[in-house]
Amino acid sequence: MAKTQPCAAQVIRSTRGRSACPERDKPWVLAAAVLGSTMAFVDESVVNVALPTIEADLGTTLAAMQWVINVYTLCMSALLLIGGAAADRFGRRVLFLIGVITFTLASIACGCAPDIATLIAARAIQGVGAALLIPCSLAIIGAAFDEQERGAAIGIWSGASALAAGAGPLLGGWLVDHLSWRAIFLINPLLAIPTLWIAVRRLPESADPAAPAGLDWRGAALAFGGLGSLVYGLIAASRLGWQDVTVVGSLTAGSLLLVGLALEERRSRAPMMPLRLFGSRAFSGVNLLTLFLYGALGGAFFLLPFLLIQAHGFSATAAGAVYLPFTLVLAVLSRWSGGLADRFGARRPLIVGPAIAAGGFALLAVVSGEQRYWVYLVPMIVLGFGMAITVAPLTTTVINSVTERETGVASGINNVVAAVASLLVIAVLGTLVADSLIATARVVMSTAAALALASAAAAALTIRI
């Protein structure tokens, strides 16, 4: 999926605990952070366009492809907050190195996977690596650069991340067409080599002296178990039916584990997800908006390559190119959209942006039967415009709805909500399958439009700033 985390830049700004970074090493630190996060963002965006080819080559099913995406997102989202806390506690440099090495070895295993079970297992390990790699990439920038320098550093990091995420589908399509789907995973070691070299030689260690002594392992385990059980039940429901004992048992277990997570976070001395933050109406509302909008985006972008490649005969490269208008509009307008909340407040952009995005999804539903590339340009431009209006005010609302000291964890929670939204919607996609792939696409895109409208309604009802 051609997107990055909605509140990543604020995680950088809120980093506590400086590193003793010489001026001459700061460009190297930024390069390591950019390369590290690029590994994760490229991988996230290249895999979608390769899914139809992986499905055919390994002789597997749509449900297995759901797991290829979801097991990565599950491990990353369940461990992302504790990964950031561990980096603050034990040192960002060492956790960054562990994350890069874990992600790289798992990528090699993905590229060499002889069957779908091995691929899914390797993707799970990739998700664990990403849960360390992503927060550490952000934190080492925040630790190395002072407040006056962070703006420029964030600009470089954001631009590089957007470029990586945007180029991912096109690069992935080209690799699938000209080499193999395995190549999309084997490019990660090429990025890892310079990343590790820079990190070992130039990256100073840093930690947060005020970080809690303990980590919320029970919370992370409950999050993993709860989300994993829900995802298993939702994916299995498309094959077994909603009344099957396995489906009912998985959904019940997942719900109970998530209730246990809420109870654990309420009584924990150092929760990874402080529930008191949701006492803010604006914070709850903006996360509800994120849940609906990023769920819509995740579901639509998961299915789109299957529609283009399997139903309309697009090459993987051409299918990847369909994402380009979305990414370019989002990248070009992101700086302009940053001033919208200052001029109009956050509420209006957070209503208008998702409503425009809903129009983009609706247009995708209308054109799903078309085989011409250019027909998809307008829906993707409209969708990119809607997201561009939304992302910066969304971040502003997250920041303004909590205290200054809480902005880091609040931003991390919002990033996790975005990932979980995609996780759940992709899991339920199998139950939306219709008589043909084109008919299924129309159902999915229409559902995405409804979710985007729901996110606009959430903003209208809950956000007043």
C-alpha cells in the first residue's frame, strides 16, 4: 500500500533523550534512518502488486494471500508500541540494528520460500523486525537533531519515505514482470548493507532517561492474541461460514483477549497504550476516523491488483503504475495541506478530506469493469486529493488533543490504529466475494466509500478544534 504512517513525523518531534551526535555525523544518521524506514515502506507497498503472481506461482488461495499481508501487519501493529518503548529503555542504536538484521533475514527467507506456509512464517518475522525498525528509525532522528534542526530533517525523511512508498508498487510490478516475485523481497538486503554499515560506524547510542523500567509484555501478548484470533476467525468465515464452531470460537476468544488487554492497560503502571488518552473526545474521534479511513484504504488497495491483473489482464508493472497518481498527488499537496488546520481548524479538513476520498472510492467502484489504464487515473487523483487534505490535520488533532509529554505515545497509538484498520478490513474481505472479481471489486470499493463517509461523520460528531 502506497502510504506511510499518519503521525510518523510527530514521533520524531516528541523524542526524548538526546544522543551525543557530532555535527559531521548528522547526515549519516539521517541516511541510516531514511534507508531503514525505506526498507519497511518499500516492502509494505511492493508486496500488494505481487500478490496475484504469488497466488498463481505457489498454487494457493485468496485466503492465503490475506495472511501474507495480515500476518506482517499483525506482528508489526501488536509489537510497534512496545518496540518503541524498548528502544527508549535499552537504546535506539542497538534495537535499530536488531530490527534491520531481523527484517533482512526474514526478507531473504521470504524470497527463498518454497511454499506458502514458509512465506507466511517469514512474513511474520518481517513484521517483528518492522516493529523495531520503524520506531527506531524515527527516534534516532529525534535524538540526533535539536528542535531547530528537526523540521528540515523531518522534511527530508518524509519526502524520502513518500518517494519510497510511492515507487514501491511500480518497482514491485517491474520486478515481478522482468525477474520474479521473489525479487521484491531480495532487494531488502541491498538496502540493509549500507544501512548496517552506517549504523555501526556513525550512529550514536541514545535512550530516554525517563523511560519506565519495565515493558508491557502482557499487553503486547494480549494484543497479539486478540487481534490474531479475530483475524483468523474473519478469514475463516469466508470458507466455513459464520456459524462454524471454529469461527465462533476464534471471534469469541479474540474479543475476550482484547477485553483483557483493556483491563491490563488500565491497571498497568507502564501501559504501552494509556487508556486515559481516550478520555479526550477529540483523540477518540480522530482515532475512529483513522480506523474507518485507513481500513477503507487497506481493503481497496489489497483488492485492486487482483482486479487489474486477473480480471483485466494488466501486467504487474501497469498495475503498479495505477497507484502513481495517488502517491504523486499526496506527495505534492502534503506541504500545502499542512497549513489547512492553521487556517480553518482541523474539523473542516477532516470532514471534507474523507468525503472527497469517498468520492474516489465510489469512482473506483464505477470503473471497475474498465480495461483502459487512463480510466483509473481520475479516481486515484481524487482519492489522493482527499487523503492529502486529511493527513496533516489528522496529525494536528492527535497532537492538540493530549499533553505535550503524551504526544509521542499518542502518535504511536494512531499509527497502530491505522495498521489495525487495514488488518481487520483485509481479513473480512473474503466474506464480500461476489460472483466475479469485477463484481467483488464493486462491492469492496463501495464498502470503502461507505467507510470513508463514516470517517467524515466521526470527525463531524467528535472534533471541535
